[in-house]
Amino acid sequence: MTSKFYILLAVLISATFLSFGQDISFEDYNPTSTLVVPGKVIKKAKFPFIDVHGHQYQMPTQDLAPVVAAMDTLNMGIMVNLSGRTGDDLIKSVANIDKNFPNRFVVFCNINFDGAGAKGWIEKKVAQLKEDVKNGARGLKVYKSLGLRNTDVDGKRLAIDDSRLNPIWRTCGELGIPVLIHAADPKLFWDEFDGDNERWLELKTHPRRKRDANNPAPWEQIIQEQHNMFKAHPNTTFINAHMGWFANDLGKLGQLLDDMPNMNVGIGAIIAELGRQPRFAKAFFIKYQDRILFGKDSWKPKEFPTYFRVLESADEYFPYHKKYHAFWPMYGLDLPDDVLKKVYYKNALRIVPGLDKSKFPN
């Protein structure tokens, strides 16, 4: 047969496949599993919980009633609003809480780190931090802009472990408030954007998240700066958001926890990593049960059931809520009740000052 025949045959076969709906992209391919296994969606947490990684950006003037109604359906006892800002905005947020829903929310204050090193800059920031705590802030939230976008007085990238910031971390320790810090982003955002990158779909659909290997510095450097800062301030309590981006390497994370006893971790936005290694993750949670705090990050009530099911159940092969975060199924860790209680609320009650303990079991 001639080559023209094979070409024609290939065209006909391709056309046949296309007519049966085969012309779809990887982004669109999201098949429904035919696997039938026991299990069910968990819409309400087994125990009341504290979300230490919440965001309510309009809290100074926000009607909190719809938020509290949704919190009640989830069994969320307290939300920590990390977007408390500073100054008058923080005062207004605390007033809104105290007037309408006392003890259901607390706020962490924030600092704009731009301009560090200017004359009087650090004295002003420390004074404002003390004032914010006096006005009701229960901790300090540090955004990923520190290490990525913040610049000093000379316009240079401000490193997380810059010694000019030491009075801030030291003051948090003296005031007895925790620092919840998000540093960098997943390492794969810095890696090659190719078929070997496990975050390919996320980077394809969210291209602004992709970074060059040295933009603005290597991932390893930014993370090391964070760890240097933790070690330099052993009297300050830190909550490393997103498990410090080591949820995909719990062995390494365990070494870091052993090395830095003042570091704790939150599980916001990394539940997909835990849900694909249920046995190893369960052992990790049991070993480090006093160092792990529940946090969700974005306020999307419909996504919380994935967290509950991964933490509480022994279910197998159930879907995650965002394909671009995880194209793999989840498995439950089936954590013991005493560990669940620590993750859900006991660790937060110990670490975050002034929380109302009355709504949580012993």
C-alpha cells in the first residue's frame, strides 16, 4: 500500500475519534470515578474547631452574621482573621466583633515591611505593633510579600532574616503573641514549567504564579531565611503557614520541627498533600500532634468538608475540590480523637492568647 493510503487512513481515524468527543485538552479531562467504595462526605467537623488561617478582608464594616451562620454549619467555633491590618482598621474590626459576635473571631495585625532601614522606621513599627496588641490583636500575620516583594529603604529585596527586623520578632515574644508567617510559595513554582512539573496544570491555568529560578531569589534561599529567623528568636512562637511548603516531604518537615522547637505548622491549602499519603501523614500527625494547627486559608465553606474527611475518616479514593491543585484522589487519615482535638482546637487555645475556651470540650 502507498504512503498516501496510510495518510488517508490516519485522517479518517482521527476524524472518527474527534466525532466521538476525543478532542479535549488535559485541562478539560476530569473523569468521574467508577470506583464504588464505602464512605461519605463529612459536612460538619466532629469537634468544634478553630481556623487559625482565616481571611475576612472587610471586617471593619462587614456584616458578620452570614459568616457566623456558615461557621455554625461547619462546627467552627472561632475564626482567626489574619487580615486585621493595623491602626484604625484593626480597632474597627475589634469593635465590630465585640458588638455583634464576641468570642467568635479574633484578629491578627499586619505590618508593611517596605522601607525597612529608614531612620526611625523600626521604632515606629514596634510602637504600632504594641499599640495594635493593646487594641486587641492576638498575633502578627506576615504575608509572603516579605522575602518576595518588600524592599528596604535602598530599594533592595528585604530578606526575611534581615537583622533590621529583629526588634519586631523579639517584641512578639515579649508580648506573648504568635507570628503566623507565609514565606515563598510551593517550590514547583520556581522549577521548570514542563511535563515533569507536578503543578503544571495550576501554572497553566494561573500563569502569574510561575517564577524564574532566581525570581526574586531561589526558593531554597527564601525558605532558609525564614528558618534562620526562627532560630534567631527562640523565645518567639511561630506558626509556619502551609506547613512551610514541606507537606510533600514530611520526613524533612519532621527534622525541621525537631530542630526548631518554637516552630508550629498550619495545614491551610496543603490538605491535598496529606490526603495522598494517609499512613505516613497519620504517623506524622501522631508524632507531632502538639505542633499542628487547623487552618483553611481562603473562606470557601464548601471546601471545608475535604479537610474534615481527610482528617477524620478512613475513606478511600474520594475527590479533592480543585483539580488544578490536585488531580489525584484523597484518602482519610482516620486520626484518633485525642489528636483531632489538638489539631482542631487545643493547640490553638494554647498558642493564641485570649481565646474563649468555654465552647470547646476538654
